[in-house]
Amino acid sequence: MTLPRLSPGIVKMWVAGRVPPDVQGSLARLASAADVVRVAVMPDVHLAHDVCVGTVLATTRRIYPAAVGGDIGCGMIAASFDVDATALDDADRAGRMFDRLRRLVPVHRHPAPRPLPSSLTETPLSDARLQTIARRDGRVQLGTLGRGNHFLEFQSDDDGRLWVMIHSGSRAVGPAVRDLHVARAAAERTGLASLDAESDDDRAYLTDAAWASRYADVNRRAMLDAAAAVLADVLGAAIVPSSVIACDHNHVRREQHADGLLWVHRKGAISAAAGEAGIIPGSMGTRSFHVEGRGNAESLCSSSHGAGRTMSRDEARRRISAKELRRQLAGVWFDAAAEHALRDEAPGAYKDVRAVMRAQRDLTRIVRRLRPVLVYKGT
């Protein structure tokens, strides 16, 4: 099979190892889509529906919802506490942490609806169907984790200080926004649906996507408050407010770059402007990083959002046993009752995050390294 050629004038790559043929083909299709002027490929790139995770796309007028993805606004938040990470060395304390996290940070939904903040109620979504989802699902999912690669993790930095890192997104609202607007859009010769950013009808996607991003941010901050309540209860610890770092890695926004004002789509990539704080997690058994952007113009001031998968979930479940998962997570507290369900999130299913960070040394500067201590994930 002859692979499509990637135009070096449009596509710039920061990759850790060989790019699989299916990923290369997907990138070539993306680069040939209408109005695409630049594509930056991050070292955590891996295959996903329509557009690979780990890509940054720039256009002048067209908007590609698939280049943002369904979990609009998905991202990270982190904060430190006034206690050493060794406080979680005790098995009894770790067990109490899991008990309280399950109650305060449900994976799926809260037992009763919660009010949406004014930042979400003052700007309505564009369609009655989306409003229904926000009212029905958005209120019971506010402050919930979700499944897949989402997590709440307590970590130790190199000085032994305890941190929390939370990864989650817009829950039911984001996919609903994507699906509704993709259904309204016309597919191009590449098969990718696009919208006109200057059309009143199509601009509704941008309004709805901004709503979903705000929801995702509020969702993470609600979980951060809950994690702080758990630590106060179990350890008597308090959050350090000045330490909070937040970023998201699924969005589209208007940005000024050397070649003018562009619509920059990031799907599994964070903004890494010069001096901008960011968070790059590894897997649940490997190190994560707090970073500052270097403002690399060729990458559209972006960097990876994590380690990136090397195995599909099905492959990971076939190849990684519960025993192997326990081996890979030695020294990290996790829910042993869920070990079979967590096999597709094993560290071995992900790229080596150290190789990812080396591949993007000209995109970010490492500020802080963190190792996992206790990992809470949904199944």
C-alpha cells in the first residue's frame, strides 16, 4: 500500500518513534482538508475517530468539530497541599481516601441534581436539545469524573510535597454539542465535516463549544474542592490556593500567529505559549509533569497533553493481565477490586512519557516532576 505524502510545508511533527501507517494516513487526510493551513503533530499522537489525538490544526475560516473532539474542554487541574506525600503511606488512610472519594467524586453521577453556576446559566446553548441535556445530565454530572483515561491522582513532587491532579471534561454535554453540529455540517471530499466561522448558523458551534469548555472547567474545580474536603477529613491537610494550575487540551479558539489570525484547533494538545503553565500527565503508574511553554511558533505554541496510547483498549485487555497490572502499579495505591476493569489503563498501554518529553524539549520546559501515590479512576 502506498501511503499518502505529508506536506512538509503544512505538517510539522514532534514524534517519539515511528508514526504508524494508519496515523500517517489520517494526518495526510487532515492536511488536505479545505482551508487547512498548518498541522502540528505532538509526540503523544495516536489514532482516533476522524482526527488523531495529539494534533493541532490551523485554519483561516473553516471550523472542524472533529479536530476538537467530543470531550470539548477536557483538561487538567492541579494543586498542592500543606502536607508531605508520606502522609498517604498508611494503608488505612489510603482506604479511607477511597471511601470518601467514591462518595464525594462519583464516577458517573450524583444522586441529586446540582445547580449550575451563573457562568453557565447566563449564556444559553443554541438548541433546545442541548439545553435539555445540560439540564438533565449536566446538573447530576457536575463534579463527576467519568470513565476512560479520566482520573483523580494524588502525587508527590521531588520535594515530597503532596499534590492532586485531576483529568476530566464536559461529560455528556461535549459529545452532544459535537454530534449536533456535525450532523448539520456538510462533509467535504475528505469526509470531514466543517463549518463556516463567519456564518451565523455555523457560529453557533463556537458558542456551544465555549459553553462546554466552561462546564468542563467548573466540573474540574468542583472535584478539586471535593478532593480538598477529603484530605481535610482524612489528613487534616489544607490546599495551597496559590499553587493551582489549570489547562485544557480539547478546544478551538482564535489566535494570532506569524501568518495572521487563525482558528487553532487542539485535540489532545495544550497551549504552550511562552511562559504559559501547563500539565502533562503520564500514566497511572508513571511520572507526570508541570511545564511552561516555550512559545514555539512552528508548533502553533502547543505541546502534548500526555503520554499517548500505544495499545487500543481491546489490545490492552488482551495483553495485560490483572497480575501484570499489579506489577506495573507497585508502590501506587489503587482500587484493587477494579483491577480487571483497569487493565486497559495500565502504564504498559501508554507510550513512555519520558520519550514524549524528550521529543518536545523545544516546546516546553519542565517545572516540576511528580510521581503517583494514590490513583482514583472510574470503571
